[in-house]
Amino acid sequence: MESIYQKLLVLAERESRPLKAHVELTRRCNERCVHCNVGTYFDENALSLGEWQRVFQQLHDAGAMFLTISGGEATLHPKFREVMRSATSYPMLVSMITNATNIDDDLADFLAEIRINVVFVSVYGATAETHDAVTRLPGSFAKTWRGIRNLVSRGVTVDTNVMALAENVHEIDALLDLARREGTTPRVSASLNPMIRGKHQGSKIRSCADFNQLCDSLDADLVATLRRHENREDALNSRTCSAGISLISILHNGDIQPCSEMPLPVGNVRTDDVAEVWSESGVLKRLRTTTVGSIEKCSPCGAVEYCTRCPGASLLETGDVHTPHEDACETAFTAKSAFERIAAKQ
């Protein structure tokens, strides 16, 4: 049975409206994660509070119902609270992505007061040694889990983003247990993009040295998510992601992109209206008409139901959002093998 959210996605696609918006409030961050794709950690030509307020009005007018605010580390923005109050003043479900290191009692009270929808917190290890080695910020493990506990104790919904890396795959199982014990819902990801800003670094850092080892750590519900589509036909008729179809992104400097991880500016909020860009951009129109089956190299693939190809990563690695990149293909076949192997044991 389709969820209300899934029905809204179908409606948004049919009516061509940006149901979801992602705002990169700042590039500033207090961590220097080994896998980070941001590349630079300072704001240049950043939007003012008044400009952000106009952005939220335009997103609402364009039909956005779900807004996610991130960074960098969003809490480092000098007007963070004012921006969040403005965003939550509209009838949109506002969530945020954070490392939670700055969420003390006072900030947790604030987020509970404005009725933040979900706080997504990135966690990288079940131990301080592993987590801090990834973030390259000593003490970040303790600060992150303090922030999580502050939120959970106030009834704020927290989802933990568990990024599987070569550095932490050995303790993913323990990290999932920790996340659940602390009252959060863990979401496992084993997909990374190359560096987006700054010098392109290719694929030197990948998500998991042994994907099979990761899969062995997942419970049945998480293993089931490896298969993204019920059958081959559904997969071929699908879009690779929601970028430009039901999702729009605004960067800290006002650039409008299909997705924050797809460095393909289609306008800027200082000179362009979000709704007009959404309806008139040739780049977005092409994204909406491209299905997996229409991509020459994807249509004959034997693991298409398991593919998590990111068009943004394709753009960075091949120069074309519609071209498969090697890592996605390898991951899809590995996911298929792991899914079938684990399913056979159940």
C-alpha cells in the first residue's frame, strides 16, 4: 500500500511541483570528515537573513511541503535561530541535518519549541576512537551523542545517518545497536560522491571496503532496502532520483540546483524566481524525461533493481548526469549478490 508521502511524490511529479526543498545554509563546519564532499569550509557571497526569508516564501509559493536545512554544519550559521524560525513559520515540514555537536540543552529546547520535524544526525562509529578518526575532531563522539540525547529527551525525532566507510565497517553492527538504544532510527548509507567543491578528487575514498561485511551486519528490514524496486520493469520505468523532479536545492550563495550534490546551477535566487526556474529550466526538463530504461548502458543491466546511481556523482566522474559511473555499477551487483545470499538463509 502506498504511503501518503509516496502519493504526494506521484502527485508532485504529475503536476511538476517541487514537493521537497533542500537548503544548504552554510559551508561552515567544525568537523573535517575524511569522506566529506564539500571541499571548502567558508561562506562566500552568502545570502542574508532577509534573502533566506524570501527564499522560504518562494519555496512555499512553488508548492514545497518538505524542507531540509543542512550545511556544512547548519548550527554554525550566525543567524541560525532566526533562519529556523522563518522556515518553520510556513506550512512546511522542516527537518535538519547536523552533526549535533553544538546541540546543548538550550539549543535542544529551541528545536523542540519550533517543532522541528526530524533531526538527522551523522554518526560514524560505535566508539570514540573510530568516530573521531572519521570526523578528525577530537571529542566529537561524546558531543554528538550528548546532542542526540538532549533532543530525544525532549521528544524530538532523531534519525541517525550511519555512513558505512572502510574505517568503520568493522563496528557497524555495534553502531546500529547503539543508535537504537539511544532512541533513534538508524539509516544506513554506503554510497559516497566525489568531492563536489574545490579540486575534484575522483573516487579515492569509497563507502565500504567490504560491502558483504556490511550486509552481514544488517537486520532483515535493512537488507530489504538493498532492493530498491520490486521488479525489473519498475526499475526501468523509474527515475534515478528525485533531483529536478520533486526536489530543488538552494545553496548558501543562492545558487539553485537540482540537488545539492549535483553541481549544475540552473539559476540564483537573487535574480531568479524559484517557481519560474522550476518550470522553465531546460536542464530540469531533461531530468524529468529521463528514465533508467532510457539510458543506453543501464537498460540491459542485470542488477538494475539494486542500483543507487547518483546523477551528481555521474556528473563529477563522467561529465554527464545520464552516464553510469563505475562505482554505482559495482555496488549494484554487490548489493544484488548480498541480497540473494542473505535472503536464501532466511
